[in-house]
Amino acid sequence: MLKITDLQKTFNPGTVNAKTALSGFDLHIKDGDFVTVIGGNGAGKSTLLNAIAGVWKPDFGSIEIGGVDVTNMPEHKRAKFLGRVFQDPMKGTSPDMEIAENLSIAARRGTHRKLIWGCTRKEKESYRELLAQLDLGLEDRLSTKVGLLSGGQRQAVTLLMATLKKPKILLLDEHTAALDPKTAAKVLSLTDKLVRENNLTTLMITHNMHDAIAYGNRLIMMHEGRVAVDVCGEEKKNLTIEQLLGLFEKASGSQFSDDKVMLSK
């Protein structure tokens, strides 16, 4: 479903501020894989997601989604393949529009727009059923403006919007990092449910080693723009944080040191 080959990206090349974010990055992901991505600051995690989404054009290498080469495809055209949830709950939704209106926009993604009523009664009923699954009481607040929701509620709505059209790839960029622990746990549980039920191919960046191990069927750990550790299946299920750090040290030749990640163990 996703094939990344020898991806390279350097920001501010030829200057004293040059920074290599991706250095010959390779990754092949099968249809339905749920891959968690972890690494220290500057490892290239967000640059990777931005490259897949088309925010950055790579200096070298290729990206294929479902057999389609999207390397030089502009961001707005490859958006039809992707769903994305950002770290900031304020992104991904329109705060001045109602919950039903936001979902309606997501439902029409990639289709030709017509001059008809924006959200039909039938659609509202289907949205009410979807929201009821969240167990957040939002099914009775369809007319509430999204900007009035809490961060956790907003991320839950954004998740529904990102998965409504069943994208080929779902990109989650530390989407629980800005939430309190209890809310983060609920959003992660919802994420796992949606990914499993819809068999979505997913990349989830996280700074929490426990979550990286607990969720998904595959884990990759990045270092200096490359994959340093890649574990899946039974090996991942039985993995401990100490073992993960040991694998990283063996692969990179250095100890892992990132306070944000270490404190989240």
C-alpha cells in the first residue's frame, strides 16, 4: 500500500543552516498494517509524514501509494489517498461550522460539489450513529460549533472526518500529545477501533514508547533520517521498553537520549 524508496530531504541546502531530515529512507507497508513510529527530536518523523502528504518535495527518492507514484504529485491531488490528524486539536476542522457540517465536508471529499443543501436529514442520522460510537455525547450536539468542543472531543471528530472516506493511508502525527492522559487514552482506544474496523493502513507517530509498543502490528524507530529499528508480529507483542532501547543502541551505535520520549516510558 505504501512504498518509499531511498527518500532524501535536506532543508536549507548549501547554507550553514543545512539540516538533513531524511537520509536514504526506505519503507514498505502492506495493506492494513498499523505502524507506530517513534524517534528522538530531529529523527525525521514529521518530515516523513509531510513528504507522504506532499507538503515537502523530496530531493531524491520515490513514494508510491497503492501502486501509484505520487512523488511529484501536488499536495491537493494526492489528498484523495490520505486521511490525516495533527497534534494540534485546532487543525483538521472548521471551528465556526457545526459538527454535522464538518462531517458533511469530509463525506464529500474528492467528489464534485453541487449547489444543493449542505447536509441532508438522512446524512445527519448517519452522523448521529457514528458519533454515538464515540461515547462522548456528541450525537446530541450535531448543531454545536466544533470550536466549542474540548480538545479530546475535537480530536475524536477529526478522527471520524479523516476515516469517513476510508483513505488508503491514515497519517497520525502525535495526535494525542496535546491531550491530558485520560483523554489521550480514550482517543487512542478510538483510533485502534477505527483502524481495525475499517482495516486502514496507518502510520502513527508517537513520543510514548509504551503506546508505540501497545498499538499496531509493526513498530519502526527512526534515527538521523533512517529506520534504525523495525519490529513486527510476535516480536513486537512481546517487546519491552528496555529491549527496544537495546535494539536501538545496537542498530545506531549510540544510546537513545530524548527527554520527551524517555519521560513518557
